[in-house]
Amino acid sequence: MNSSQLLERNARKYPKTEAVIGMGKRYTYKELDQLVNRFAHGLKLLGIGRGDKAVLYMPNVPEFVIVYFAVQRLGAIIVPINAKMTLSEVEYVLENSDAKAFIAHDLLFESVKNLDSNLVLIKTGAPLDDKWISFETVLNDNDSSIECNLPDSSESTILYTSGTTGKPKGVLFSYKNILTVAQMICVEMEIKPESRLLIMMPLSHSAPLHLFFMAGLIVGATSVLTPTFTPDLLIETVEQEKTTHFFGAPVVYLLTAKNPKMETADLSSMKWWIYGSAPLSQPEVEFVQEKFKSDNFICVYGLTEAGPNGTLLSASEHKTKAGSIGKRAALHAEFRIVNPNGEDVQQGEVGEILLRGEGNMLGYYNNIEATAETFIGDWLKTGDLAKIDEDGYIWVVDRKKDLIISGGVNIYPKEVEEVLITHSAINEVAVVGVPHPEWGETVKAYFAASEVFNLEEVKQFAQEQLAQYKVPRLYEQVEALPRNASGKILKQPLREGEVNGLTAKVGN
């Protein structure tokens, strides 16, 4: 079964159940299915058909959902992209994906209004000129069903990586890949027809789209969309819509926990608070649990290329193992941790995490070499370095690409970051390796803090808790660390010095 068929089934099975809520609009499954048919008929008249690529440039709004399913209903391939992409980044994706259509939302249109392209160009709201067709015009009067009998092995979706170490790569998925990981979330997170999923993280990312939105589709649940995240909006939406499940990056929880409204907020409808992209430390978990008045936090680990699927840390395990990514693979997944020779590591030994499962991507679109480099047989190389403790729990040490080798010695930035973040005035920190004429690399720490520091004080703090070879030689205070749309810190701009420090560097 493919996604389009699932939507059709829900329109018959749950015709009056709200499927999507957002931007003041509320659509039942029957209404959504009819809108999808209408838009699919309109796309067909514009020449979009099986195998064509349609790039979707929208925040989390109901139109995103309509376009997503309409493209797939025609047997075409949907390419959702980050709402924060610049014009040049959009142009790269359009060319790289062999796109035939580009569909944008008015909220983002200012960024792409100067797009010069011969593609089918569609936007919500009034058309800018003759090049652009309005979304409303494409909505055909014909809402009759369009049969889509593609097998679940068919190509469905391309998601682009963040491109933090080079040009973004298109991750190609089949329907089976996506529905496998969505089924995992249904089981592991107890998503049912009566569930109400709050989706604030960008639907152009694999976890919000494949894990949660598609999990809602599988069971016939309701998805509540917001085009952005703010702590106030999260609190207000939970209270108003009585949502039951939420997924966000750790920074989302930490920011919301600090919001004064949390003291009186009624978040009692929430059954599961789920986070990923980075772990929360034990003190952070305790702080967030106290402010959210809930112990039902669960950590999921995976990466886009894996669906995402991987491992999980249950709510009860947070009491003693917060910061770990768990000790078992999630449903439909397996993991190994191997040394450079491909051998399973021993307890306490650092190795790379490999993942296997039916959620793993088909490959990188039009990039055979990169695909081959990413797999060992049917095992996906994650690029994450980790070790297993005496209880079998996995602890991510660092990204393989972030490993610093200074004077021939391995230094894991994450270990240094975990020490510096314990300083009471430091809010966030990132440690990177920068070139050094004698040692090859030296350690540099970027941090944001609630006060302007004497950087020698930070260095002294590090020296008191770290072995001398791990202590950063360079420090720079910044207003905020660069992050991508999913909340992950971007280290490449830091390595390249593309941030403006508040104070002078110290060290050599």
C-alpha cells in the first residue's frame, strides 16, 4: 500500500475525523481527500505525471499536506525542502532533483520571487506574474478519485540533507521505507486514531514528516500544524487543541521550560514528549521534566538516511541513563557499533554506529558514489561514534567528521562541550578543530552566555576539569550558535570562522 491509498482508505473509514488543522483551517479526512483529488487533477492538466519531481517549498500549513499527497497520487515524486533555504539553495535543488514543478507558499515567496525558471511554477495567493500559477487556480473542480496503484517499493520522496559539509544530497525513499518507520512510531509511541499530533518542527525534515505526520496517517489520527515554533505558541496550541504527542529538538524543550507561562500552563493532555537530533543531559532532563510536569519523555535516535529509525531511550530509562540513546533498536531496526576494520567493538571501545532496516533509504538521488560510500552491505554508516557501557547502553561520543586529531591524539568535542556547558553562565557551546601549523589541529570553543566573559576565566574553568590535551586553546564568545531548521548546531560555519564574536579570542 502507498500513502495515497492510505489517505483514500481513511476518507472512507474516518470521513468526519479531523485530519489536518492549521492556519485557521480544519479538514476532515474526507475533505482532505477531495482537495487532494482536485489538486492532482490540476497538476495532471499541467503535465505532471508518474516519475516527475515536484519541489515543495512551504512551512507547516494545510496546503503542504494537499500538495504532498496530490503529487504522490499522480505517481510523481515529492521533494519537500527547508523553508529557510535561500534562492540559490532552491535553484540548486531544482537542478539537482531534475524537478518539473515548483510549488511555494506566500509566507515564503519573498525568498523565491526572482526565480527564473521554465518549470511549472505555482504559489498560494495571487500570482505575481504570468510565470506563476495560483494554487487556487490549480485546484480543479473535479474531485473524483485518481487511482494510484503504485507498489510500496516505488520511489516516493526525496529529502535533502542539510549540507553542513558540502552540497546537500537528495535522500531517495520508497513508500515502504517511509511507512516502515511511521509504523515504528505508532507502536513505540502508542499513536492511535484518537491521538492528536502537534507538528511544529519543519515537515521538510524526516522525523516530523515520516515519523509523526505519516504515523498519524496510518492510524487515522489528527495532525495539528503550526508554521513555526515559539514557546508561547507551543503552550497555547497544546492548551487549545488538547494534543497528545509532540516531537522537537532539545533546544525546543529547554526554551519552552524557561517560559514564565509554564508555571500555569495546562499541558495535561500530552501523553508523550519526544525529542531527537541530540540527547538531553541528566540535569537538563530533570529541569525539563519539572517545568513540563511530566516524566513521559522519550529520546529517539536515527538519521535522515535511515528513515529515520534507529534506537530509543524510554521514559523510565531517563532516571539513570539520560544522555544515552538507549540500549535497543526500535521496531524494524538493528544496530551495530564497529571499529575501522568492521568488527564489533567491545564494551567501552569507541566505534561507528551502523543501522539496518527497511527504513533505510534507497540511496542518494543521482549519486552512486556517495551511496556506495554510505553502506557496508545493507548496513548504513551513520558517521556517529559511540561506545557501550557496562549495562549495554549506547553513548554517542561524537560525529566522526567532528573528531579532532591534535598532535596525533584523538579529542572528542562532545566531551569538552559537556564540561563547558556546566558553567552556570554558559547557555550553549560548540567545540571544533581549527588548523594549527605544528599540531595539525587545535581545539577551539565557541560559546554563548548570559554575560560578557573574560575568556581566561573560561579557559581556567576548562583546565580544572579536563586533561590538559583536551582543554581548548582558543575561545570565542558569540551571541548565538548557528543552527539548522531542526535545531542542530552547524559546526562548519564555526570551523570557517563565519560567526561574529562578541569578544576577542584567547589562546594559541
